[in-house]
Amino acid sequence: MINEPADLDPASTEPITIAQPLLDRLAAIRSSVLQALSTGDAVYGVNTGMGNLSKIRLSEHEQRIHQRNLLLGRAVGGPPWLPADEARAVLIGRLKTFLTGDAGVSVELIGQLVDYINSGQVPKIPVEGAGSAGEIIPLAHAFAPLVTGPDSFELGPKEGIALLAGIPGATGRVALHSTRVRRLADNLSAVAAGAIAVVGANRAPYQPAAARGDDLLAAEFTRIRELAGPEAEPQALQAPVSFRVAGHVIAHVQRNLRALDEAVERAFNGVTDSPAYLDGEFVGTAGFHGIDLAAHCDHLTASLAHAAEVSTARLHRLLDPRVTGLPAQLAREPGPQAGLVAVHKRAVATTHYLRRLTLPTAISTAETSNGQEDVQSFSWEAVGVLAEAIRRTRETTACELLAVRQAFALSKRPIPAGLRNLMRAVDAAVPPIEADRPFGEDLTRLLDEVL
């Protein structure tokens, strides 16, 4: 039961029910909105055109069809389409912003949106092509199904522009991806700890004293030490840098994730509707300019790319007998067998792709709508880049995990207690490696069943 907007989680898959007191409050706001519109004062996108056409006043007849046309005429995207879970997050993000009352839409429209979400149906929303201030193109695709077909909903005053306003889609998608990054960060810690344990790396870099002034880093050091288990006699005074910096790298991912979560909260709690109905009047806002969200997506993308590079470097060291004391390239019979050298090559290709994703998204502004929209934040695109960065970082993590498991199999080092469940999951998905085989199939199983 949703009693307040904060109760609605875009990552949730549970059916949604809105509490009656919240609906009553929204109905009262809607009544006030209709009363304010009855004065005939110009309200952007309601009794005027949009963008550069906002100077044109609409007749009563034109107003009745205008709200529906706003959705139909802006659905100019095409495939590829968002995955179903992301499309659902867009719908929930829009509903969450409506529950603040800023949009002033009817409880009937809110009910339609709730039914739409609960039906399990998802619209075809384009992954790319949101080249405007805000998200009018993807949102038009998201909500055009409400006003088309045999059971179409008749939009009332201001409801079409309300469906297109703000950045609810990017915000909802980021909230979904945040849950994925949290899981990924946990896996990064576990796989790095496995590499540290199997090569017998010196644990000195992960001592609490080395994290002075940084509680998040201290917590990551603690996690690595717990997962890697007690230290045996280290093989070298200092392990390669890719092992020693593991805590800093993963803490940086977590720090950027925390900052992005705060940006999501600001986006959902702030005013992103335009015009918004605030304190009894319509206010044109710039809440659609999602630079806060875009910039923090970019920061997290860059931190994931760095984590993937460090993981790939450790993977390379795991293939080196000088570091591990194990057979070259983790092959059972080096020479006749190539071992996991090609797995490292896949990780190298993946990190190369990740580097290309780290270009900031908000630095390429352009004019649209005859100059009315003369800058953009591209927050929609920033979220898409983050989604790809998550996917690619999972790939490099799978590559390192396969090598860690094979290194344990070839060594006499026991698997630490903190990593046994993970290694059991790997063993359930991937058979023991006795000879060369198509390791791409193993990586796919690790991605699908373990990570």
C-alpha cells in the first residue's frame, strides 16, 4: 500500500495499490488545478502550443485534442527497445512523481497508470534518441498506449503534458540499476578477495590503519580481509598494484553509487514537472534538466570502467607463474594447452569498450525546437551508458572469477571460509577445467547463474 511517494520503489516487482488518503489529497489538488485553469490565463502546454509554438493560444476545441496529440506526435523513436524491467521502471518513475501532486493530474489517470503497471504489460520505449530538454520522446512512447486502442483513456486538461514532463524515466531506470551495481560491487569484492587469497598476497595494504579518515574504505578493507581469510606466509613483500589497490577501487565504486542514489532521491523529491502546480499557481520550472543525474551516472560509469581495468590486470597476473607459483596461464599442461590466456583477451576487449563509455554525456549540447531548447543534459543517454558499463564490468568480473577458481584448483591453498559459497556456486555452473575448451560457454554460465 503506497501511502506516500517515498513508498514507491521503481525496482519493485510487487503489485501497486495507492492508499485512499493519498488519492483524496491528489483529488483535492486536481480540483484546484481545474479551477485555476478556468480563469483562461495562459498555461504552457495546456492552452498554448509547446516549445517554439508556445506563443500560440489554443481554442477550447484545440485544447481538447492537444493533450492526446502531444503523446502521438512525439513518439518518433524506434528499436532497440528498453528491456521489460527498465520499461516498468520508467512507468513507476512517472507514477512516483505524480504522487507528489506537482503535476495536478486526476486520480482517474493515476488509476489508469497503476492498472497499466500491474497488468504486467510494458510499452516499447526506445533505448536511444532522447535528443531534447527532458525525455519527451521516450515518455511519448511509454504513455501513448494509454490513449490509443479500443480502451483508450481520455486525457483531461494538462494531463498530456504532465505525462511528458521532467526526467522520471531516467530516474526510475537509475533506481533499478543502483540495485544491480550494489550486487556487482559485492561480487567485485569477493572476486578480488579470491585473487588475493589464491596468490598469497601480503595483507598489509588492507589494514584498518591504512583507511584513516575514510569509513567506507575501512569497511571495504574489513570485507576483503574477512573474505580472503587469514594470511599465510606471503609470496612476496608486495603484490602487484592491481591486488594492493582492490579496496580503494571498490570503495570508489561504492562512493559513486552512494552519490548517485542521493541524486535519485533529489530527482524524485524535487520539482521536475513543468509547469508545476505549486502553492496554488502554475510555475514553469527547469526540473527536466537532469544534469545532477547525468553527471553522477558518468562518475559511476568511470569508476566501473576503472574497476574492470584493475580486474583485468589482476587476471593477467593470475596467468603468470612468477606471481602465482602455478602452471603458466593456469593450464593443466602448459604448451599442449593454452589455458585461460584467451579469457584474458576477452577481458581486454571488454575494458577497451568500457573506456569509450567514459566520455561525459552532458558535454554535447545542441539546439532544438528552433532554439527554444538550446541546451540539454542527455540524462536519458547517461543512464543507458551506465547500463552498458554495468553489463561490461560483469563480464570482466566473470573472466577473473573463472581464473580465480582455476587457480585454487591448481594450487594447494585452501579456499577461505568466506569464499566457499561463491566457489560452490561456480562449481555448480562450470565443470572442472582439465583441458582447453570453449570457455565462452563457461563465462556465460557464470554471468547467468552466479553473478
